[in-house]
Amino acid sequence: MDLVTLRELKHEAGTVAVAMTFHAQLEKCFQKTTKTGNPFYEVNFADAEESLTLRVWNNTPMFTFCDQLRDRAFYEVTGEFGLGNDGRSIDGRNWTVRQLDETESAEVLAGSGALREKQERDYEFIETTVAGMQDPRLAALCRRFLDQYGERFRRTGAARDYHHARRGGLVEHVAQMMRTAVQVCEAYTDLNRDLLVAGVLFHDIGKLWENAYQENGFTMPFTEISELIGHIPLGMEIVNKVWRELQDDEAISTDWNHLEPPSERVRLHLLHLIVSHHGELAFGSPVVPKTPEAQALHYIDNLDAKMEMFDRGYQVAGELARNVYERVRPLPGRLVIPLQKYEGEGEPESAKEAAEPPVETNAPEEKDVPEMPAEEVSQPEVAAEPEAATEDFRPEPF
């Protein structure tokens, strides 16, 4: 039986249970009780891109071995999986587990082959783009950061939810933003390319202490420092720390003294990009963008976050009608299949075939959504339809 990822399992699960096998880490297995006092287990699995919760009732054969499962261990799970009675949750039947060895566990931690390949390409693109920078101050700063924090960078998510919320997601987010930034600088030639590229690299770098996954797992722990300070001030601290280290190294910084623009202005403008990238005071930026590069960074950041939300939305949303899918928060409305590209003469593919979203009825559960900064939602929610007018929708923070 071929292995499937948790995302593939969710896509394939239907009203009729199908035999499937997946590899995942057991995040938590704990016993609960129903309203009538009957015990059951809630078992949470996770892999590099998705999580899955299975409920094990006391009248099933799986109930007896749930107390033997170890949190944080990696398992192969084989069973029959389909939609639950609610049409949304996943129901696992007659499933068994086998603990994975170290090699198998490492493969789960690294993600699917396609994801590993993508993140490797993305990190290489970041390194190549940094190597092509002309300003020696910004180039040295970026290189020193990657040397010191590259390993942690590669296991950090771009957010806790909504966009690039996975191990290594920040690398994907930064790389795609860099690709966009380079093209934007081609269109707007007055922009300072080196400054904008450095701003892309450092804009969310405080998330290395806010959204970093554990070295050996898929848990993104909460930390006191990120709760008390947040990723924007943390990002400033990191830039200032690395900058001071470079200045203290006379072999590097001696030649900086007579460069134009002055080094202190370079540092100041980079810090401005970090503190203003959410775009508005209401979304957590201490100041609004006040330079062209800062404004460009804000829009590039917001654009990439939104495109990722659409991409994942088409994969998880339930189908309502032909070409129409349920809303996936925090996007403002129901999803519609995009128009396919014109391929020249001949009969075009259907829009649905071009976009290739999953045809599912298991729409994700609605969640209470707290506040989120500008890069995840550009404007406060405005109800576009009567039934949404009474929603208390505040986007979720990082």
C-alpha cells in the first residue's frame, strides 16, 4: 500500500472508508469523556504540512492500545479512513500503528520529497540573491545572519496559521518575496534593490523565536520572549546584534567609514523596513511605511501571504457548486476557481481541470478568528454578504 501524506489523506477521504497508510508524529494522545461519561481517546498526528485528529471510542479495538502510544514518537498508521458523520472530520477504522525507526522518522520530519526539494531550491535562491548584493554592508549583514541562524531559519514557520504555517515555511515565504522584489525593482528602477532584498530577508526574522518548530518535531511552542516582545522588535534586536558584530570586526568594517550613503543611514533604513512592514498602526506596525522600499515590502509581503492562502484554500475547501468552494478564512469570500490560461488554438481545458482543486465535501471547521496583522489581511473585514454582516471577524495574529 502506497504511503500518503496527511494532506493527501484528507483529500481522498470520502463517505466510503478507504484503506490508507501514512507516516506521522504523534503530537498528543489523551483520554477524555463524553457527556454521558464514556471514555474515549483523542489522538493528534502531524506531518510536515498537515495535522489529523482521530477519536477512538471505547467500543473499538484501537481503544486498548492507545494508552501505549508515546507522545512525540513517529508512527506508521494503517487503517481505513473516511469522512465522519459530520461530513468534515476524519474517521479512522481498524487502524494499527508501527513505530518508525530513526531513518524513517527523519524522513517524516523533513517532509515529502516535493516539499524538501522546494525548500532546498528556495534556500539556495536566498543565498544566491544575497551573494549578488552590491552594498558591502547589507551583503555582509545578510551573509552573517545566514551563517549564524540558517539552521533555525530553515525550521521556522511564517505564521501559526493561514499562510506558510509549516516547518520551513518562512524560507518559502522569504524566497518567493525575494523573487517578487527583484522583479519589482526591474519595473521601478529607482528602488534600492539591495535594501529591499535585505528587508525581505529580515522583515519576519523575529519569528525565529516566535514560530520556530522544535528540532525534532512539528510542535511550534509558545515562548515568553515572543509573547512579551513580538517578532517586530525581536527582528530589530537581531539586526542590531549582527550589525554590531560586523562593526567590531575591523577587518570588515574599516572600509565602511567612507562609504556613501553613510553606514548609519543604511542601518536606519533597514530597521524602518522591519518596523513598518505590517503597513498600518492598527496591524501592529510601530510606524507606517515612509519610504518607497518600505511601501513595496509591505505590499510584496501581503501579496505572497494572500497567494499562499488561495493555494491552500483550493486544497481544503468544500465544494458548493460548479467552480465555487466554501470560504477559507481569512480570505474575504467564497473561493471561485481561477480562469485557466489561454493555451492557443483548440478546445481549452475546463477551469476546474486547469486549477485542479480537490473535489471535497469536507469543508474545514469554522474557527474563532482573533486579530491578525497586515501581512495576512490588508483591510479590516467588511461584510460583503448579508449573512456575514453580523460576524465578529478579527483576523488571527502571528
